[in-house]
Amino acid sequence: MTRIAGLIIVILLIALVQVPGMLRKKMIKDLAAYSVLLLFGTALFIGQILHLKIPNPVDFIIYLFEPLGKIIFTP
């Protein structure tokens, strides 16, 4: 639990450094993208701390393209 609290403190410190500059420069789209990616990364890292099974995106890509590869490369 202390690792999650430490992570949240670090994320808040990073946001406190980055967000005011983006607001001053009126970089609203960049701030939105930054916020989404920061929240997504934080959620993944918390999942890793809690030892949750996080699926690998490469497995999905292999699932999609393996039949196509078999069609192309079979004689």
C-alpha cells in the first residue's frame, strides 16, 4: 500500500510541474493528451504493483495477423 501511495505522490509532483506551464501557454489539447496518458500509465503501474495479470498487446496483434500470414505463406 505504501508503494501505491508513493506512486501517487510522485505522479502528483510530476503533474504540479507540468500542468501549470501547459495552462499558461493554453496548450489544452496537449494537456488533455498528457492527462490521459499519465492516468493510463498510472493505472497500469498500480496494476503491476498489485500483481494483476495485464494482457500483452502483442498477443492481440498475433491473433489478428497469424491467419493472414498462414494464407500468404502457404504454397
